[in-house]
Amino acid sequence: MGDLFARGFLKCGHPVHPILRGSRPESVAQAIPEPDLVLVAVGETELHPVLASMPSAWRTRLGLLQNELLPCDWQRHGITDPTVIVVWFDKKKGRPFVPVLPTPVAGPRAGLVVQSLEAIEVPCHTIPDEELLYELVRKNLYILTINIAGLRTGGTVSELWDRHRELAEKTADEILDIQEWLTQTRLPRGRLMAGMLEGFAGDPNHICTGRTAPARLRRALDHAKAAGIATPTLTAIAEGLAAAMPAS
């Protein structure tokens, strides 16, 4: 994902300074104290350690694009106004990107990000800050529903909805319970369900599961346990996975 964004920035004439695993961000920050944007393109499990160690000079210049992202994730690190990219395109190594829906971008450097994505023909648009929570939860609902329900069904998102709609709806409902707890907000559930279905229609042949799906299920169940939320559907999927595991 970082490679794709880097190409967009370079195409618009912006220099890119990659910080790879093993690099020392503090040393780079001394040389480049005021970058236009510091794009954090790491996996969900790596986000919090990266934000915790972010050089203070960069903390007001961050761009975030992880799945399962919510405002509480940056607020816990004292970060108040990042640029947030709700990625709606699929990018796998060695393959071209596949747009599902236009990617919304919010925050102080949204214009820079949109300009760079448009330069490489990624559909995108800026959104007002008040729409960001809806867009984040909509993407979370989409990715968690297809990944977790797909652990039972396999197949594509169109097959999930056409052949296993009850499972998809029950999974989505429990995920929204968890998202409401995480955001401490009453969410527009009908609008979010409709938004998820827009994602299904945007790429009907999108495969439901990937290598991160079991970890997403575990995180969802951990959140539900902490919140005291009943998740019979998610629990049954987890139990089915455990039963299918070969005995050691």
C-alpha cells in the first residue's frame, strides 16, 4: 500500500522518504522536521507501537490508512487531527489495484492525498470531518463482516449475500454492537448496512477471507468480552474453526 501512495506523491512532484522496518524515525525527523505528510502504512497490529514511538515533530502531520481504524486509536496517543484515508481499493503484491468504491479522505492534508491518488487514477474524494466516523465504521463493517462470515462460507461477497444472507446480517449486527461500544456512539445502523452493500456491489467477485481473517475474529471477540456484549454468531464461527483444526 505504501508503494502505491509513494508513486502518487512522486508523480505530483513530492519527494518521498521511506522509513522501513529497522529505521530510526527520530534520526529521519531530525533531518526532515516538517514534512508535508507522514503516512503510516503498517498493519493493524503494528499501528499502536508506531504511534507510541512517533517523533513529536511529526505528530501533527500524520496520515492513517489502516483497516479497523477508529478515532479512539489515535486519540489514545494524544493525536488530535490526523489525515485519514478510508481505503476502498484492493492492492495485492504484484497485481494492479482494484477499486471497490471511491476512497474518502478527511483531515488537514486531504487535498494532498487526493491529488496524489488521482495522479495514479485511484477514485477518491475529500469528505468533511463530520462524515469521517461513518466512513470508518462502514469500512470496518464491510471488512469484518466479509472476513468473519467468510470463515464459514468461503467464496465471494456476492455469494455471501445471495446464499448466506442471514449469516451475513447476524454477523454484521454483532459487529455493529462492538463498533458502538468502541466509539461510544449510537450509530446509524440502517445507513451503515446500506453502505456495506454498496461495497458488495462495487466488487461482487471480491473474495471474503484472507490470511488476516482469523485474527480479525479474535480481536472482535476480545472487544465483545471486554464490553460484555453477547456475540452468538461470532462465537459459533470461532467454535467451528476450532473444531476444524487438526488435533495436535
